[in-house]
Amino acid sequence: MMDDLTQYPLTLEGADAPMVSFRNVTKRYGSLTVLEGLDLDVAEGEMIAIIGPSGSGKTTVLRMLMLERIQEGVIYVDGKPITHQAKNGKLVPASDRYLRRAREPIGMCFQHFNLFPHMTALQNCMEGPVQVLGMSRRDARERAEDLLEMVGMIDKKDQHPSRLSGGQQQRVAIARALAMRPKVMLFDEVTSALDPEVIGEVTNVIKKLVTEHNLTMLMVTHQMGFARDISDRVCFFYGGRIEEQGKPAELFDNPQRERTQQFLSAVKSAD
Amino acid sequence: MSYWEFLSEYGPRLIDGTLVTAAQFFLAAALAIVIALIAGLMKLSPYLPVRAPAVVYIEVFRGTSLLVQLYWIFFVLPLFGVSFDKFTAGFVAVGMNLGAYGAELVRGGIQSVPKGQWEAAYSLSMSPLRRMWRIILPQALLNMLPPWGNLLIELLKGTALVALISVADLMFEARQINGSTYLSAQTFGSALIIYYIFARLIITPFMRWLERVMRRKLGRA
Amino acid sequence: MFDWRWDFTWEILPRLFEATLNTMIAAGAGYAIAVVLGLVLALAQRTPWRVLTFVVREVVEFIRSTPLVLQIFFVFFVGPQFGIRLDPWTSGMIAIGLHYSAYLSEVYRGGIESVAKGQWEACASLSMSTRDTYFRIIIPQALPPSLAGMGNYLVGIFKDTPMLSVIGVAELMHTANAIGSENYRFLEPYTLVGVIFLAISLPAAGLIRVFEGWVRKKLGMQ
């Protein structure tokens, strides 16, 4: 089935245009459909928590924004399509180069940090600004040090990742992503690989981002309490679609759908 | 003739041969490293026209003997208008042969870098070339250093075959001395010992040192 | 192709095929020696006698770090110096067998070391003799992880047989040299030798992988 691309606008304009917009997005791996017909708008400065059982497609939402291609639909970031580019007034699938450029306003943090092991914390944070943004080493260093200060890692700036704990690595990874001055931040289960006692140091950094900066954020998480605390909206994914979404208090205290109720009670009993 | 007399008489010739072997080794190693990098990267390309020549090259050079390749390059290639003097033909053949094995090490080393590293580099909007050069290759290099140590010893052993196209290396000198003295145990024994020293007291320690240095530089001490 | 003579090709092919047979015999015989001797070298390094272990270890290192072609000369020429005459075939088989036994001993060592420590403890708890422990328990388990290495060296020994031509073993390379100098044409014989090697070693590598899978399945290890 061919997707009719003429139904999508070339750009999203207007004061109330969403920062991130999924329009009818379908993602398949081979014959397996992971997400089907996803429609989701995220406003500027909004913090979205994405929850759901494993295999529900929640991580795929972030991966489509940053790493993978989609089969149907269009994704817009900051008003411009990223998965497609305009050619002669029509949308066509984006080239690799266009796709990478279009993703520049997005930053991402991973479950397993993925810090570059051959660089120190500071070098990790300077790599993008120097290599991609073409900043001078001095400016990049200043920016990196400010960010490491913000995440509380300035005293470890010359350490390689192998010398850092998981929580410390994740904080450096957040600083590294922020060094690119993204408009949208993605957090993919950033606390899942951490020991329980260090989860707090990472969630505190994210809280700080929410209160002090006007970043648009999408966060996949298993920590319901954290999601409830800091998000503006919670999306519950099930079977490749959004089963239910709403304000955290509403969704957690008064879930409407049966699957949401089952999931939340299962999570609660596991805690 | 005692062994010491033998050495004082023929030692200088063995040393001359060793120097030629060393030259063959370094030139062939440099060529092998360059070829291995290029062919290894090409083999990882998603584009068939880029990948195919690398695959053919690797399979042909790994599927046939170094000696056959050496003779082919020295005796047959001139018929196609490409002629090398014997010294060049020698290290070109050895370098191309071991380069094919090295290409597989490069490919394996790159594939051993976790996928998350590619993703992290991509999420910083790094171009494909920058991702490879700044992020992936440094890590891959460290992973493949130990097998490269073995490969360089194989390469040293491979250089002994250039004697068969009359390059005056250690092997060649040993044969010449043996031909005129019939002191086979002394000549071939000495040559074996020199190769052993070259491999175990120069190549192996150097590679270990390189690994330590890289490890420190990459923060994995 | 450039100046390629098909009539000459057809003329020399039968001789090359005959030599191919010799090459395979040489590779097979050398490999048989290497398989057995390699096991001896591997087991010798696991004895409690420190001196023996040390000496064998050094000998293996020595053989692995020096050129095979030089070892072939050594074996062929050193015998007569002390009154032992070996014909080219015998010296060739000894040299190539010895060379590859050093490599195979490393493969076996890796295989034996890959067997879980608990297996040794289980054997000890059943008061099995050292011999039974090795031949009934350890080696059967060490075999599958060794197969890939063993297969690679079978192809390796085959590709190294041309070196035997230097002492006059009538394998492929030697025959190609002879044809070349008889006719002053090297293009066809050398190219054909390359093609024959490719035609054998490429499928062989594939067959070995199939065989490896079959043995693993047979032993119920997969």
C-alpha cells in the first residue's frame, strides 16, 4: 500500500505549531509492524513520558526520531519534515544526508550511555560542537565545562568513561547531548541500566532540565513515579499504538482503558 | 670449522640478508596495512559496486598461495605491461597477500565496535566519514591489535619467499652460503634463529608496547 | 585475454591435474602428521613437568615464528650433513607436518582450555584416571570448538604445498615451473595454478563450515 504523500503539508507553520509531530507514522521491521498509524503532537517545552510493556513500540518512537527510517507517514520537527524533503513542491523520502541534517535539533540519551570510551568526559562533550558545529576548541571547551558543571561532573571531566560509574556516565551523556544545543531531547530508558542507588543522580539532572530550560522532551521510562512527577503528559503504548494518554495525575489515578489499568496494577505489584 | 669461525666468515652476509629482509618486511607491512584498511572498509560498504571488488580481492588472495601470487606478479604481470623489479615485486606480493588477511581483521574489528557507538555518533549528527574516523576506527584499532601481531609474524615469514625470485634477503643468502659450503645446519640454523629473534624479540614486543600505549590513550589502562 | 593460448592450455591441463593430485596427497599426508603430532605437543604442555612444558612451549613458538620454506630446506639439507639421506617427499612431509603441528597444538590448547572447569572436577569426583579424563571427557568436548581452526589449517597446509617445489617435490607449482621453462610460457601455467587453488580452497572452506555444523549437531552441542 503506497502512502499518499500529498496529504501531508510541506511545513507546519503558526504560533501553535507543535515542536514534534508524528503524522500517521508506521514502522515495520520486515513483516513485523512495530508501530501503526501513530499520530502524536508534542508542543514546544512539553515533557512527554512514554510508558508501556516491552514490545509495545515505545522505544521505537524515539528511534524513529533519531536513528531509523519509517515506512509510512511523516515526522516533523520544528515545523520541518525530517523523514521527507520537499522537492518541486512535493514531499519525497529524505536522503541520508538530509535526514541527518534535519535531525540536528534533536539530542538523544541512551539506556547504555554509549559514551565514546576513547575520550575523556570533556572530550565526549566537545566532540560534537567541534566536529559537527565547527566551534573553536576554546568555545567548545567552555560550553562543555559549563554543562559538566550543571550535571555535577566537572571534577571528573578528565576521566575516561571506564573510570566512571553508570550514573556518572549517564550524566556525562546528558551533557554531551546538550552540548549540541538541541531543541528536542530524547531519553531512552536512561535509568534502566543503573543500580537503584544512583538512579536519583540522573533523574535529578533531568528534573533540573525540566524546571530551568524550555526543552521539548520525550522520555521512555519504567519509573512510573518519576514520569508522574515531571511529565506534562503521559502516553501509554500498547501493541504499536497509543492506548491512552493524558495528564499524569489523570492517567495514573484514573486510567480509562482496561489495558492501562492492567499494566499499572502489574507495575505497582512489581514494586 | 667451528660455529664461531663460520659466523665470522659468513656472519656479514647473513646480516646483509637480514637488512634486506627487514626492508622487505617494513615495506610489505606498510602496504598490507594500507590495503587492509581500504579493502576492509570497502567490504563493509552497503553498495555492491564498492563491496564486490574488495570481496573478489580478498577471496582471490586468501584462496591461493603466496608463492603462486609472487610468481604471477613477477613473471606474468610483465606480459600485461606491468613490470616490477624483483625487489618491488617481492614486497608487493607479500603486502597484497597479507593485506587480504588484514582486511578481514579490519572488517572484524570494525564490526566488533558496539552498535551503540554508531548510534551515539549519529545522534551528534556526525557525518559517515567522521563517525568512522573519529569514533569507530580508534576503537576498532585497539580490538584488532593482538591479531595484527600474529599477522605481522606471518608477513615476516612470507618475506622469505622473495628469495625464490632472487631478492638477496636472509633466506637467499642462507641458500647461497649453503650451496658453497654445505654447512647446512650452521647456515639454515643461523637463519632460523635470526628470523626467530626478529619475530619474538622485535615484532611481538613492539606490538605489545603499541597495545599498551593505545590502551592508555583510549583510557582502558 | 592477452595472448592467452587455449591450445597450450588444453595441452598442459592433464599434467597440472596430475600434479594437483600430488599436491592433495602432500597436503593430506602433512596434515595427518600435524593432527597427531599437534595433539602430542598440546598435551605435553599440560604435564606437571615444568621443564618439558617450557621446552615444548618454546619449540612451538620457534616453529611458528620462522618461515616454513626455510624449515623445508633445513630438514632436506641437514640430514645428509650427518649421513641421513631423506628424499624430497619425506623431508617435505616432515617439515610441513611439523610446522602445522605447532599451529594445531595451539588450536587444541584453545579447545581444551574452553572446556568448563567443572568437567575436570566432575572427573576427579568420579576418580577417573588422567587418561580417561582426557580421552573420554575432555577431548570430545574440546573437539567442536577446535574444528574451525583445524579446518582453516587444512586449507592453509594445502596452500603452503607450493613451497615444497623448492626441494623438487612434483606438486602443482613445481610442475608449472617445469612446463613454463620447457615452453618459455609462464602465463598459462601460473594462472592455471592460481585458478586450481581457488577452485579447491574456496569450496573447501565452505565444506569445512558445513562439516563443523554437522559434528556439533551430532555431538548434541547445538
